[in-house]
Amino acid sequence: MSRGNPILRKVQKLGASSLIVTLPREWARRHKVGVGEIVYVYDEGSRLVISPRGDVKPASLSFKLSSSSLVKHLGKLCACSYLFGFDSISFLSPSPLKESIINRISAALKEVGGGKVNVVNHYEVVVEYENPEEGPMAILSDLGRHIGTLFGMLARDLESGNFDLKAYKKVHGEASKLGFKLLRSTSTWKPSGVIDDRLNRMVHSIASVMGLLADAAYKLALELSELHSSLERHEVERLSLLLQILEVAVSTIASSADPPSIKKAEEAYWKIRQILELEGNLADVIKSGTPAFAYLLGKIIDAARLAEVAELALLCNSLVRKYSDTEIPALSGNNRGKQ
């Protein structure tokens, strides 16, 4: 954590035995510390650390690489530590560290898109994580745009019959990293009140749903490329139209997140309903269409259902932020302590 230049304050007397110092005005404004607010004071030997909402103390984990089970799940542990908002994680080995251990840690960090490996010596390695500069809503908007882009690519490629699996994989990989980043952001967000905390939890839940939606889109891409030749021309056209609707719906959901927009959330809802209403006709579709069409239509409906969950949650978020009499800070800026 960067300390910057020291700010000088004169120690003054309060009452018979207490000593006080004043807080810098700019610091108090930046961290929204006013009269009556609670701050945390940490005793660190020769110095005192003052923190708003107690966000200075790092959340760190430490492990000894003496268990085969721990070593087996080393990559998962590093990824989960990033997602759960830990600042760092250290590993101590009873014997010189093997290169395979370092490679496993690096691969896990590359997958989630965050973290730096620091080999302290032959027996210790430390992973340090950084918090996103963007707030949860900004990341959520970016994630939604990537998922919408993937559905749009599928709609166009289904019509042409030319499927670019590498392009799908690339967009899905970027969406996955944004999903991890979003979970990290909501895990490290420092709410300024009870309502802010509840809304942040809501976004954390949406992050999981959007991650499932991104995976569903990528799996659908693979299945479309396999089953395309089994579809009738009119079935291709219908599926392509549904994918276009899904593209617009998910992109609209994303644009309704930051800043919150009730109108856009409602627009997304009605587009998603166009797809979900087909669910009641699946039995007739199975009888009259090809098995491939019925299967792919079911997958698109499943994706629309995931989008509906995210849309409803974001609509509620917009309603609370627009109409509540309680002052609620935006979840789009930086509201967390930096390392």
C-alpha cells in the first residue's frame, strides 16, 4: 500500500487525559467519513493506522505444502482465493520448490486473469492479488456485452454455415475472466451501509448467473457447429432469429446495469419473454421438427431463462436506486482499499 507524503498534525489535549489529532479534510471526503462515523484504529507498534470501515488490514492465507491433497488442488486454491477476495496467499515447502508447482500456480492465475507470483526463495512462493479499478456494475456491463457478442456471432454464422470455433473460444475466455473479475470485485467491495451491502450481494449472485450464461453460449456454439447439417433451412432461420433476439436482450441487460435503467431492463424482459413463451410449444416442435432443432431450441430456452434471472435482479436494483428515499452510493466506482 502506498503511503504517499506524510501529513503533519499537531497533537492536542481533550479533557483531563485524552489526546486527539484531526483527520485531513480531503481524506475524510474521499472516504466519506463524517461526524459520527466509525473509523478503525490499528495499533501497529510504533504507529497507529486509521482506516474507514476497517479496510486496511490485508486478508492473507498461508499454507504448508506438506499435504498431497493440498498440492493436488493447488491451482483451484489459488483461483478461489482470487474469487473470494483474499489479498495474498503464501506457500511454504519443506523441500525446494519444484518448477511444476510454480507452473501450476501460474496457470491458475492466467485462467482467472489476476494475480502475481513472487518466488521469495527456494522454499516459499507468494501470490499477490490486485483489486479491479472498476466497480462491479461497470464490469457486469462489460461481461454482458461479451456474452451478447457471442450470441450475435452464432446468429450470423448459423445463417452462413461457417463456424469460427477459435473466435468463440476467445470471446468465451474473455467473458470468463470478466466473470472472475466481477466476483473478485463484489468480494472486495466495501459497502457504506446495509442497503449498499445487500445490493452488492445481489450483484455477486448475478455474476454467477452470467458466468453460467457465458458457458451456455459457448457450449451452444459447439453444438450448433456439430448439428448444423441436420437442420432444415427454415429451422436454421428460426434459430438464427432467436439468437439475434437473445443477443439484443443480453446486450440490453448489460447496458441497463451501469447506469441503472428501468426502461432498458423492461425492454430486455420482453425480448426474453419472446423466447421463453416457446417453451409451452416444445412438444409440438418435437413432433413436427427435426430432433436437432428441438434439442437446440431447448438449449436456447435454457439460456434465455438464465438471462431472465439476471434481468429481474437488475430491474430490482434499478427500482431501488431510482425510487428509494435512502441515499445509496453507486456500485460503479472504486470503493475499496488498495493493497
